[in-house]
Amino acid sequence: MSPPPKKLVLAASSADAGVAAWDLRTGAEDIRLRPCASRPHALVSVADRFLAAAQAPPPAGNSGTVHFYHWDKPQVAIKSFPAEPIQVLFADPEGSYLIGGGGKGNIFLWEVASGELLHTWHAHYRAVRCLALYDYLLVSGSEDGSIRVWDLITLLDEQSRLEANTSYLYNFSQHALPVTDIACFLGGIAVSSSEDRTCKIWSLSEGRMLRSVSFPSIIDSVALDPRSHIFYAAGRDGKIYVTAMGVDVSSHGNDDSSILGALDDHSKAVTSLAASSDGLLLVSGSEDGNVRVWDTRSQQVTRKFKHSQGPVTNVLIVTPKRINLPPLQPLRKVRSSNGEAEARAVILPRPENNIPIPGNSSSIFLERCLDALQKHDGSSRLFEPGVSSLYGAPNQQGSEWRSRYLELQDLFVHEQWKFVFLDHVLKSVGEMRKFQWKATKRLNIETG
């Protein structure tokens, strides 16, 4: 019987202490990746295949690098040089995309498989502090206190971007001070934390705030319990607050009655949190340089790790996938819209021996988007032949769109590595979205 896969707890610091990895089962240190000095939310595991960490720029400079690490090598495998210092890094669950938030308010979207910079846009007036993803909706929080929700399909389609009234779907400005973290929950619920000592709960489907919870301390990080409507809030007073979302509560405004209790074992501010996929474990990092592993059922500490003398800024729980990868290739330059070579991105080549890596192609993301379009508001009728249009005539456009949809689906299910067709597909997806939107709008007008 093969042993269970190794599960690691990772921690990084803003001090150059490297990324420490401990075996969650034995408690022994597994490896320490050097060098690394990262801000909060700047360390990410890309589908557990490799690690990426945005480096804090030196005090005398305004440039920063992104380091990429293999699991079994303690040194940096690749250094990437973005156009501006990256404050926060985020990867989608499949590891298809790497998203970076910059110190000047810009967001960068790279495709992992090719290393291409697919799109960059100015998202906020000040630095991007945190990112989260729910399906194809990207949520960003900024130092300017705003939270914005972005539709990645629209962002990747040039025609849709030009026709949109705004580049974002929603702009939330209820936080009075910088946003420190965002996490997304099933059902399109997002939880944000801020230096204004509140956590706010949002509906991404309705584009509104559901409620606000006040805390006795600034909250720097949040983690969701996937088993229930509970989230953990990391306070600068050294406590981790166990909080009920209460999204079904009809009252709005501030509500501090949802705090169910607190986990208390750190001597300084708790800076980062990570919950296991089953919700049974919670990992916390603190300014005291320590990492704690909590059993969420008993609310007791089961492991204690010492990272460094400096503050811990990031913690992760990962199950490394040690697949047979060839050496990473040299970085290619990618160009901005004005034609200047201004950024570089990691290239993760295809594995040897034809070992598939799930999520390495744009097709997974696009197929999910196409499915979402067909299911949107139950309006798959737009793709059904013979269905009457708004004016009673046969819906010929619907039949045409269904044919195009099936062609695109076949293309990306059976020939998913052909990234060269991405632009064509995105334009078609954008046209389908516009057709649905216009049809719905006309129907609403006619029905009063």
C-alpha cells in the first residue's frame, strides 16, 4: 500500500528568511527555499505543481522580481522581472493562470502554459493588496479602500472591453480604509477585511453588500471554513476570531454579534491564515515569527513551528505534485499594447513522457465559460433551433450560435493545446454574451 501524499505547511516572511516547508504529519522541516522576502498574499502554490513568490523590492529601489521554485530544489529556478513590483500573486485552482497585482494599481494576467501576458489593465488608483477568484469573476481589493469585481471573459475580449460602459462589473466602496484580504465562498459570497476593523460580506451575483461585522482589532487576513458558513479573521491583537457569516440575516449594517469566539496563542499580530480543503485544519502566521496549526474541531494547537526572527507574512497548505518535469525554459519577453517589451513571465513546459498536467491549457477556462454562457439564467434557449424569437419568427440566430458553440466546444475539447485560436474563440464568446444581453434587454422592454 502506497503511503499517503505528503502534506506541507509553508511559510514566508518579509525578512529574507526563505520559504520554510514542514511536514504536517511528522512536524519535521522538509525544505527551505531561498532567497525569499515577500509581502502578504505574495506567495502562491500553482496547482501544487510549483511555487511562485513576489519579492518585496529593496528599500532603495522600486523594482521587484518574482521567484519560481521546484519542490525538491532549495534554490530559485527562475527569476521573472515584471513591469512593476508585484504586491500580490494569485493562481486559479487548475493552475492555468497566474494573476499579479501591482504597486501602481495594475493587474497582470499570465497564462502559465505559454508564459504569455494575456492582458494588463489599470484596476485601482492605489496598490492592489489582495485578489480572489470565483468561477470566472476576479475580485480585487486595494489600498484605496475599494473592491472591484471583474469579468475575465470581457477582459480577454477586446471588442467586449471597448463596448463595456466600465471595465469592471461592480465597484464596492464601503470600506473606509485599505482592504487587507478577500476570500470567496460557494454561492458567490465574498468576505473582505480592512484596516477599518470590519469584515464585509458581499453577494457577487447581486453586486451588493449583505452585512458588515465589526471587530475590536484591525483584520489582516480571512480564511473560510468550507464545511459551514464560518470564517476566521486574523487580528492585529494576536487573536483569530471565529465568525459566523450570517448571510441569511435580513438586517443590514454593522453587526458584531456574529463573533463566536477567538483562538489565542500568538504573542503578536496574526498576519496570515490558511484553511485545509476539508476545513479540519487552520494554519496561522504571526509577526512573532511563529506558525501555528489548529484543529478547528477542538480549537487547540496541534503543531508549532518557528520560521524566523522576522514576521511571517504568508502561510499555505500544499500537497506537492512531484511530477516528472523537464527544466524550466528561459523566460520570453512579452510586449505591452504599445509594443514595448516591459514584462516577463514564467514558462512551464509540457511534462515528459506525455504526462498530462490538468489545467495547462486555456481550454479548461474557456470551456467553463462557454458552459456558463449556455446555462446563464436558464437561457440555453438561445442555442436551441426552432425556438421563436422575441418577435415570433424562428430564431435563426439561435441556431447559428448553437452551431458555433458546438464547433468551439469540439475544438477545445479535442484540440485543447491549440492556443493560437484563443483570440478567435474569445471574440465569439464576446459576441454570444452581447447577443444574450441584447435579447434579454429587448424582452424586458417589451414585457414592461
